[in-house]
Amino acid sequence: MLLIMLQAICFVFIRPLSKNTYRKINRQLAELLWLELVWIFDWWAGVQVFNPTPTKSHSPISSSSSFFNHLRTFDSKHVVVISIELNCKHISELVCEVSVTEIAFSIVHEHRNGIDRLLIKVFTDPETFRLMGKEHALVMCNHRSDIDWLVGWVLAQRSGCLGSALAVMKKSSKFLPVIGWSMWFSEYLFLERNWAKDENTLKSGLQRLKDFPRPFWLALFVEGTRFTQAKLLAAQEYAASQGLPIPRNVLIPRTKGFVSAVSNMRSFAPAIYDITLAIPKSSPPPTILNLFKGKSSVVHVHIKRHLMKELPETDDGVAQWCKDIFVAKDALLDKHMADNTFSAQELQDHGRSKKSLVVVTSWACLLIFGALKFLQWSSLLSSRRGIAFTVSGLAVVTVLMHILIRSSQSERSTPAKVAPAKTKNEGKPSETGDDKQY
């Protein structure tokens, strides 16, 4: 709550005087808040960064502090491979190695020494990896799990742009305690899922990002809702009625929001990051609740960078480009289902990332010290009324956390409904419920 209060004070007193100064300060405040959630990955669930087994062509990096600086010294003939391992029982290590192979960002599951692990690998070409966190980018992604946004935050944190990671969200998200409020102060875009109302909201919000002082990522879940089997069946029924390619692993993209984003960001955002998420059949769906419980899940992520200037100039052309990308995603996910991974390499751990741990430890010490001083000053626990007040306060915090966790669960989404087919270009599955993007 302290960070939210600081964001509110900056919004009221600094933003009217200097929007850029406000954005720079808010970026730091937002990062401090998001790092508390990244900490769940890094330390509570035991995030570990692993590298492939060394070969003659590999060049290991021995410390997390020199990690990104070292990465950016490699020439374009090499490819960087990063792996992050989530160990539900142990704390993690960080390492990087050079390998002549293709890159993607993936999370691979292992069972080693009786411990379930969650591995995150980053596979992308050297140029993409060099530019991640250094340029404005529109991020388009399929929506597979409850924690896709948190996976994105982890990647943004590793790339140095966590505080300026943005997203297009459903309007109700801004009312989520703490997180939703902070997103509003951080200029996330909130839509009502009604294009007549959202068109101008989206356009004005995108135009405001033109003078954003630091590199940002804007995440757009083009499918408009999280993937479920019920929604897939609705999408397949619609596709069959319209003569479209039948999706097997993705939903049909909603292109209006994407076309608007490209149209308004083309002049100042040089790239689109095409991210494909996959969850192996043997893995339970990753959820916030499972993370808090320390349970491991598996998410595989693949990244490809497209130049904005290479997209078609017309709106219809951009819409078709988006549809073609999702057809390609479907094929990529078919391959993933066959291989059960985007890449298979033997891993070993080395190094450690400490930033999120330092932030959470600092906040914990500050809160504990403040709470003890407050209890000492107020004698709150010396009376029944004081004890009742303290218990009530803890109950409120518990309820707020419960709301946050329940709001993230895709199983609470309303199954998609198929709109009546009229023409080949009209009507799409009406997907409502717990959705994140128009």
C-alpha cells in the first residue's frame, strides 16, 4: 500500500508539472511492486537459471552481474541460449552460455533427484536478444495459462524493462486491490470489450505512449481470452462455418485491437515480439495458487521478432498478417506437442539473481519493524478490542489476496459462445468472462 500511496502522490503533484518525470519515478515504483511477484518465481518457487552442457563452442558466464553485458558482446554468428529453472524446494542459480542454435524462451519440466523442476529457456536470435529491453515493442501472445502475464514480467525483468512493461487489459482489472491500482497509475490500457466504446480509448491510450521516456513492452493477447477446451470447440465451430483454417491449439485472433495497435504504434515502435506459449500434456496448468503453494508447473515459451515496417500498410493486410501468424503458431504448437518441447538440451546450473530477493527482504524488514513499533506504541495486543482489530486487519488482507488469486483463474472464465454465422467476415465466437484483451 505504501507504493500505491507514493504512486498516487506522484500522480497528483508531479504528473501535472512534468509527465516524463512522473513516468520515470513511477517506473521505479512499479518495478519495486512487480518485483515482489517476480520474487515468487525467483525464490519462493525456486527459479533457477540453467545453461546447456558446455561444448567447445560454448562460453560460460560465471556471474549474474555480468550476464546481460556479456551477452551483448557476442557477434551475430552466435546464438545465446538462456535457461531458467524453477525448483519448488531450492533457491536458484543464474548462468548463460553461447551455443550455435536457434533461440526461444521456454520453460521445460524435469524431475531430478526426486524434485519437480520448472525450467525457463530463452531461445531467440542474437539480434532480438540484444534489443530486448532496449526498444519499444508490441508483444503479441497466445493466452494459455493464468500466469502468462507473470511469465512476461519475469522476462521483462531479465531484460531490464519490468517497470515499463504495459498491457491491454479488461476494464475490471484496474479495480483489483493493489495490482490493478498500480497498473492504472502505470498507464496500462483498460477496455470494456465493446469496440464502439473501446476504439477511441485504445487509440488515445496508444498515442500517449509515443513520448514514453524509456523502452516499453505493450502486451496484447490477441485471442481476447484465455484458452480453454470449451472455447476451442466454439472457435472450431465458427471456423468451420466460415471456411477458415480449423484451429487446434489456439483461438481465432480478434484483429481489430491488433490493427489499431499497429496503426498507432508504427511510427515509434520498431518491433513486434511474437510469443508462443505451450503447456505440456503431463504438466498441470500453472496458476497463482499453485505458485503460492510451491507447486511446479511447466510452461514453454517461444519468441520471434518481426519488424513493424515489414507489416502490410493497409488495415486489411495487417489483419490477415495477424491471422497468418496464428496459423503459424498453431503449426508450431503441433510440433511442440509431438516433441513435448521447443528444444531439448542437457542443463547445468551456475550463478544467482538476487534483485527480487533484496527488494522483498528489504520490504519485509521495513514492514516488520514498522509493525512492531506500531504495536508497541498502540498497545494493540494488550486488550481484547485491540486483538480483535488486529485479527480483522489480517482477515481483510487474506480476503484481498483471495480475490487476486481467484480473479486470475482461467477455469472461472465463461465458456465461449458462437455467434450466428452471417457472412464469411462477420461474427466471431463471443468470448466473455475472465479475459484480458479486447
